[in-house]
Amino acid sequence: MATRAALHRAGATILEELLATADECPRQVPCGCGGSARYYERRPKQLLTVLGRVETERPYYLCPDCHRGQSPRDQELDVEGTEYSPGVRRMMAVVGSETSFDQGRQQLHLLAGLQVTTKAVERQAEALGADIAAQEQATLQQGLPRPRVAGPGIPVLYVEMDGTGVPVVNLETEGRAGKQREQARTREVKLGCVFTQTTMDDRGRPRREEGSTTYTGGIETAEAFGRRLCAEAYQRGWNRARKKVVIGDGAPWIWNLTAEHFPEAIQIVDLYHARQHLWELSAKLWPSAERCRRNWTRRRENQLEGGRIASLLHALRVLSPATPETAELVRHEIDYFAANAARMRYPAFRRQHLFVGSGVVEAGCKTIIGSRLKRSGMFWRVGSANAIIALRCHRLSGKFEDYWENRRPRAA
């Protein structure tokens, strides 16, 4: 560790000398107000870099019209308005997206020998995530036609979507009803994923193409999320897919978005979610008769997996619930299975070697959202949560390096 620290100090000294190399210093530069800023003096600036702290001097310009100052060198190095180099900010974004901001601070000290504050990790991680989110929104707001991305055909392209709650501060839930008429304590994150299937295993079951999954999501309306997910699907080659599949649970918003943005897709209700409906219903019907509950549910599961939804609905309609509450639950489940009957043709889907479960997006909800934003004691503001979600989606979709490469012209 002492050797590493010494090498960092030596590297920082070399870096200072490189930054101090005399560069062209014009007498005036363009100003944002439309005028010209004039050379005023050379001003010092301290930076925390991956090698440690360095100090440099750069030309400072002042505009006589608007009286605003600027240092073009800061823009070239991508350090305008910050004391952290791009490399350090990148490290902060990575650790801040993976764990709590304080643990990220500790990791930077242990692994890179960098002393930063917890607040600095928070600000830099959220700033980079907000920049990623802003770029995505700018692309969506352009209202461009759906891109027809060139490339080879895709055998099967899947879109999955789901929602999960994130704890937020009270200010973010004012006027929103929660459970038992209390004020809501969470906001829903809508998460979508896109992936491809090109092969099957030796039993003919579908196999997701490794490394093909990309994610997008945020705390936003269903309308905004639909545009976001549509853009991601078309960017991934929706127009080139020979089979197009949307998988989700029975939430109406999912199928409303599917009808609007993916009308030609094969629609599949997650089989395991449908099974859960049956088990939860049987628990209410026979709360103390486990054997009866198990036998009834297994018969209904056989009907469900066999695609015999008409028989399943008949079995539900002949039930005699003991309480009005249970009767209402039965009516709700009848509506659920009736509305999704066409999406529960599981034998037909399996003959086409398609997935019938939404495990990919459910795992994404746990990995992308739950493991970072739903830890004990965490309460978020919507803007901060969306910044971290955008950052995590980018990183787990393999897009973070592309984002960083696009910053290079500004950070050269």
C-alpha cells in the first residue's frame, strides 16, 4: 500500500507537469451571450484525479458585456464546475450505483486510495445518472419516427415489463393513498427489459441469448414508460424480429401499453403469476383445510397449464364462497382469467418453444431496483431514485461504456 501511494504521488506529479504544459492562449474566446470574452489572467484549480490531488493553472476569460467568466480549459478537460476529474467521477458513479453512498466512499478509499465524502459520492452518482436520464428523455421528446435499425433477422424478440415499489420521503407521496387508506409510502418503478432467443436446450425449451438483455425504467406514468420501452425495443430491432412476444402479469396497464405500442406481438401472461392467483384464492376459500386446498388448486393448475381456461372458469363460477369478501375475490379472479384467456394458451406457446414466464424482468426488479433502492432505512426523492435507476439500467445493459465514450470529445 505504501508503494502504491508513492507511485500515485509520482504519477500525480507527472500529471501536474503535463497539465502545466504551455498551451495556446488566445486573447479572446466566444461567450455564451454572443459577445467575446477577453483574457484576464491565469487562475489555479485543484483537482482530485485517479492518481491523487493535482493543481493546475489555466487561462481565465471575462466577458465585458455580460460580466461572466469562463475557463475553456475546464470544458476541454470536463471539469467545469467540479473539483473531480472524469475518471474519479466515473468511479463515484460505479460505487454509488452498486451500494450505499457511504459504503461507496469506503470502497474508493480502500480500493483506489481516494479520500472523498459520502455527499460527494451521492452528488456525482446522481449527476451522472441524471445526465443519462436527460439524454434518454431528449431523444424521446424529439418525436422521431421509430428507427428501422438495419441488421440480420432476429428469431424471437421478447419484451417484458413489471412494477415494483420503492420507499420515498413523505413529500413524494402527498395526496397518494396507500394501504388501509393511509398515505402511500412508496412510488412504483416501472421496469422493462428486452432480450432475444436464438436457441433451445436439448429438451426443446427456450434459452435466452446470453448478454442480450437490456433494461429501461423509472418512476413515471404508464404513458411515459410506454414510449421509453417502445424506443428500447425498436432500437434492439423489433422490426427485424420474426416472432415478437410480450410477457407480463395481468396488470391492465401492461396490456394497454402492449396494445398501443406492440399490437402485433404474441401476448403471454406469466404462468407463475397466474398460478399464484389460484393459490391465494384457495387459501381464502379453505383457510384451515390444507388437503382440500392443495387438491383443488392442483386440479385448477392442470386446467391452467393445459390451456383449458373455459373449464377453469366453470370451476370458479360454481364455487360457493362463505363470506361476501370471499365472493368478491372469486368474482375478481373470474374477471382476471376471462380477460386473459387468450394470453394463457400455454400449450400453443410451448409448441412454438416460447417462454411462458416473466422471470427475466422479475429478476431485474430485484437486481436493478431492490438490491440498491430498497435497502433498510432508505427513503428516496423521485429525482434521485430515477437518476440511480437510469445509471443502473445503463450499467447492467452494457451501455455505460458507450455513454462514457460519448463524453470523450468533451473530456479530451
